[in-house]
Amino acid sequence: MFGLERMRALRAVATHGSVAAAAESLHVTPSGVSQQLAKLEREAGQRLLEPRGRGVRLTKAGQVLAGHAERILAQVAEAKADLELLREDVIGPLRIGAIPTTVHALLPPALATLAAQHPRLAVTLHEGEAEQTMPRVLAGDLDVAVLESWNDRPTVIPPSTTRIALFSDVADLALPAGHRLAHRKAVDLSEVDDVPWIGWSAGSGCYEWLVQVLRKQRLEPRISCAVGGYPTQLALVAGNVGAALVPRLARDRLPDGVRILTTRPALTRTIYAICRAGEEGSGAVRACLEALRGASARFEGAGRPTG
């Protein structure tokens, strides 16, 4: 009763207002549509159509049944899509770019999930800042990039990409243990005016972010060391070389001689995954985004506790 083809014919007539137009939209003959509608009327036991000028219109019974047809056909389409997803093999290459802190903390569990769930996927991982990985996504050289966007210096993400927010993270102040403020739990950043700063490699987005943060607090951005890698920065802080702003995601074990303080204002960033627009539903990219979301659950909120 109420076969799908007959329901599809009724919906087409309801949408287009005539049998001829409905037939054209369905790529069948008008007589074929008329036959389907005649069968549907016999199944329903009521008239569904009545003449209106050169076309037809739905009776009240036809309107009711057309509403059901719309919902039924939508559910059938959804069921087919779900079955296609089950059949879809996630295979082939998957190229990921990621900022260093996420390579260290986020990507290992995400890649482990991909390896376990999709063993036919060939994953390659490339470390790099947003200014390096985002152009490669746009060019098609990377499928997914994991990047950061600081509240103080948002990363401009092109509209031709889809972005997925994974979690937020906070940067804290790392001071030498002997510094005059090291006994505090929190500090106004503007108070830290008597030490040089340790930042990321010169020319990077992280370096520019540090300069901008310090200038907003009316501090001279006196950066004595520009090095890649937060463990190296923390080692330099422990050696009494200067102060650093270090994301919680980047901290595993603090070296002796370093104290961590929260800052006023708080320095927050959002970690995003991006891909080319329209590709977020494709097999390998979809699997990657799901794995990244799953691995991100442990970092949701504001990164790791301070200390």
C-alpha cells in the first residue's frame, strides 16, 4: 500500500501543479504519472486530485497524503544515506597538518583511533603553524589542518574552508622561581616589567601574538630568546633567562626552578580543525574530524589545570 513511486508522483504534482510538470521533474511520461496517481487513489479509497484550469490541484485528502509523502520520502533518503555511510570504505591517503602543541598532546590519541577504526587509511602528519598549513589545505596538499586562534589575535580562516572548534586552551605565565612575583598565584601581566621575554621563533604567528599581548599591557616587547618548542622555553625560564607565556596544552612536566601563574587578563585560544568546504562529509576527512573531536574531549573547558 502507498508505494514509494506513487508517493513520489503525488509529491511532484503537489510541488509543480500539473501532471506534465511533475512528469518532467521525474523524467517520466505524463501517462506514467497519471497511472501512478490512479493506483494511489485506489489504494487511498479517496479522490486525491481535481481539475483546476489546465492543471490539477490536490483535494483535502490529497493534501494530507502529500504531507505524509514528503516526510516518508525524506526518511527514506536519510536511511539510504546512512546505509551508504556504513558501506563506505575509509581508505587511501589522509594528510594532516597540526601546530606543535597539538602534535604533542592531541594527535597521538586521534591517530591511534584512526589506526584502530580505519586500518586501510594511510595517514601522514606534518607539523606547522597556521600560516604554513592553511595555504596547503587551500591548495589541496593537506586534507585537514589543526590550528589555533588566540582571542587577542584571531586567525583569519578563509570562507572556502569549514572549521570545527575542538576545545579551548589558556596560556599562563612562567617565571623563574626566584622572581619577585613567583610566590603569587595570579598576576596582572602589566606588573611583569623587569625581565626579558622568551618567545616562539621570530616571524611566526606565536611570536607576533606575544608582541601584541605585551604591547596591549604597555610593556616593551623585549624578547631575548626566540626559540621553537615550549619545553625549550621552559628550560630557559628555569635557567633564569626570562619569562614566557606557555599554553597549558604544552606543559607535561615543569622543570625545577619554574613557577606558573595565571594572568589577568586571561589569555585564551581556540583549537580548530579546518578542511576545504564541502569535504567535511567525505570518508577520510570525516573519520579524521571524528577522531579529533573524540581526542579533544579530555581538553574541553580551559586546558589542563595550572601548576
